[in-house]
Amino acid sequence: MNDLALLDAARGGEEDAFARLVAPYRVELHAHCYRMLGSVHDAEDALQEALLRAWRGLGRFEGRSSLRSWLYRIATNACLRAIERRPPRVLPIDYGPPADPHDKLATPLIESVWVEPYPDDEDGLAAPEARYERRESIELAFVAALQHLPGRQRAVLILRDVLGFQAREVAEIIDASPASVDSALQRAHKSVEQRLPAQSQQATLRTLGDERLSELVGGYVDAWERGDIDAVVAMLAEDARITMPPIPTWFSGRDAIAAFLARRALRGDRPRRLLPVRANGAPAFGEYIWDEERGRLVAHGIMVLSFDGEQIEQITAFLNPEPFARFGLPAELSL
């Protein structure tokens, strides 16, 4: 069945036809909701709400815009309602100042305040009108910067600069005038660009090249699994940072990170393993640590690396085993 036939069938109440009609858009709509909300869980909830509203309102879809634009309108408004109901998500560097590595770690915050990692299934391509390529638009720095914008500015920037919608189309999606869309976009640019690094991770990774990046990542994995603190620290930029959401504590600088690794993360000789994945457009790993009671390596967290040239500028370790299934990783490993 072509799209028109599927649309007619879906309007007639066939749920399978509706599912087939929206299937080509589910992945990109989910990524859109993640950019808006900074959370995979919230993105899934917003997408489910949007698809339910689309199903119930399909009879009102007159075809004056494309089905894709209509779905983005519903999904964007679902995200805007979610933004009104809760505080923005952040990373620990936006939550408070760096800590002394000799102090105790702060208690993890279990409420939903943290940006979450996102599996990198973007294709890296973008519409010709887009300002940011797709992988740039899921980088942690970019997603975290977006969360500081008011909801409508956030929506305008994503729709215009990531997805390549025209100002007229965005105005229809958020029920605004094209002039107000242009004004919101200018304000959003100013705010976001103040928070972004001079060069995106995608540009940095392209400069490194696949072979050199593979060497650096392989060296990091080897050093981490051996617990070689000196080797890990040697790969860090002088002002490198390590963060560990949901723990708000974070450390800045080689010396502080070295002290933290010695006292906490790489203390002792217990087995540990890193399995490579990609998250937020960057090299990442599922980290496993030894559990004596189970006699196995168990999921500990998703670790994302950010590079500055050939040095690591940030390690973001999301200390939560829950995302492992989302990344196609097992919950446990044997030695």
C-alpha cells in the first residue's frame, strides 16, 4: 500500500495501517524529542503521547502540510508541555562547582535532573538548510546547551537549524508568526553559542581521522582496564573534567582527576571491562566492574569521551546500568 492508501485505511480505523504510516518517522521523531528534553525516558513518553494524539486526530489531517510536518507539530507540542511540567535537565558541570577529590562524593540525586546518554544511530546527514549536522545535534555539549533555552526557543532552533524547516513551516508548527520565529532563533543562537566549545566533536573527530581515533580509544581502554592511572591521566587535557551523573560531584584538572581515580574509580586491582559503543556522536563504552558476590562483571555505567585534539577533555560517566539494554549491551559479563 502507498501512503495515500495507508492514510485512508488509518482514517478508517486500521491501527496497523497507522503504524506503517508513521514507522518511517519514529526514529527521527524520537531523536527530536530527545534534543528537546535531554532525556531518553522523557523522549519516549513524549513520542508515545504524540503518536496517540496523531492517531486520535488523524481525521483532522487535511494534507495541507506534509505528514512529516504534521507529526513534528504534534511531537513538538508534546515536548513543550513536558518542559512546562518539570525543570530542565543538566550535566553536573552546570549543577555546581568542581569538588576536592579528597572529599566524600555527594549523594546521588535520584530525581530526574540529568541529561541522559543517547545511542548514536544518527546518520550524520542533515537537510541542506540545516546549520548543524545530525551527529552534532546529539552531542552532549549541544543537548546540554539546549536545555538552558526556553521551550519555544529550543523548538525553533532545533526545527530550523537541525531539521532544516523553513521559518514559515516552523511558524505553523508552533503557532507563531515567521517574524517571531526569526527573533526567537536569533536569541537562541546567542545563548547556545556562548555555551558550546569552539569546535564540535564531529569536527575534532574528523581531524583526528578513524585510524588515530582508534589508536587513542584503544589506548584508553587498555589503560582503564589495567587500572593504569598514570596512563589514563597522560591522555587528559590539562583542564580535563570527569563527571558522574547521577552523582553531582565532578572534578577538574589532571591532578584532581588522578587523585579521584586513585581513591575511587581505579582503586585496587579488581577486574573491569569496557565494551565500545557510540553515544551522543562520540566514542563511548559500557563499563563493567567485578561483583564479588555474583562472581561476574556487572554493568556499572555508560562512559562518554570528548576530545580536544588528541587529548581527552571530558569523561562523562553515567553511573546507571539501566541504559545498557538500549545500547545493546548485556547486564553481566564473565571473565
